[in-house]
Amino acid sequence: MRLVQPVSDYISTTPEEEFKATFTVPFGSSGPKNYFFILVKFVRKQLPDWIPPGFEEYVQQLSEEQVRLADERVKWIQAETQAFVIAKLKEKLAERFFDVGVPKAIYVKAHQKRSDDPAESRMSVENYLDFLDLRKIAESKDVWPLFEDTLSIKLPEERKGKAKYLTWMERINEVRRIPAHPLGRTYQPEDINLLEHIYSELRDRL
């Protein structure tokens, strides 16, 4: 009973969306084993001396796997989001996609960054967009209908009823700094949950 009660308390008090995010096991992991050890973590909050066989090894292995997978998720989310935004603008606006579909301040900044590159290595101007530029583009009134069904992703902690759910892009922009500048930075459990949630949503929608 002393092991069951912490689990029962967690299940009965945790919101459904948070519960789902916690028990989304990374692709390639062994589901039942991971579910068990996730529950062990909750039990150990009340019974810290209980260390079932294999738990310490699981913590170390999971940490290494999660870092590798989180790095992959960050790259995938950034690349696929940008590719989608540009593709939708081109589909709607053709060759005028950057002139018409991009807010002026972002337009100027991207062209400035491109001009700062050596002429022989310059890429197409859309490659000079920052990740948060994609949010500002997507939420622009004139093009928002192109993105509302795909990029409006509600986070578990957000209230219902908002017109646009794009806060996830700000969160991803923060998390992406971890692999970009790893010294002194580590993924936190909430970062892992965020990446799995956004990856799952985008994979299904794109």
C-alpha cells in the first residue's frame, strides 16, 4: 500500500494533458520499462530510500538518450516549421512571397543579414529568418488563415479560448539555445515534455 498510494495520488490530481505529456515515451524506448520507472520517480518523492533494481542504470541511460533525442527534436522542429511557413507563403503569394508575406521589419533585417554574408556564400533571403520571425510572420493578420490549423498548438498550461496558440514558438526558441550553447545548459524535464508535445503535434499536422 505504501508504494501504491503515491501513484494513486499522482493519477488522481494530475491534469489529463500533463499526464499524457509525462507518459509519452520517446520513440525507440521500451514502453513498459519506462512507464514503470517514471512511476518509480513519483513513489521515491515520498519513499526516497526505495531504489528498485535497474533504476539507477535507467536514470543514466535515459538521460543520455533524452539529450540525443532532444537535440534531434530541436533541429527537426526548427527546420520543418521554417520549411512549412515558406512553402505556404510561396503557395499563396508565388514569387512575391517575401515582399508581401513578411512584415517590413523582418524583411529589412533578413536582407541586411544576407548582405553581410560574403557574396559567394549568400543564400536565399528566407534562410536568414530567425525562428521567432516565423511566429511574427504566421500571426500577421493577412496570412494567419494559412497557418491557424497547423501552427496554433495549445500548451497544457495555457487557458482555453485563445485566438492564437503560438507561445510554443517562444518556448522552443528558448530550448533551442541548449544544444546551440551546451556549456552550463542542460535539458530539464519540462523541456523534454515540451519537445515531445510539439514534435508529436507538428508530425501529425504537417
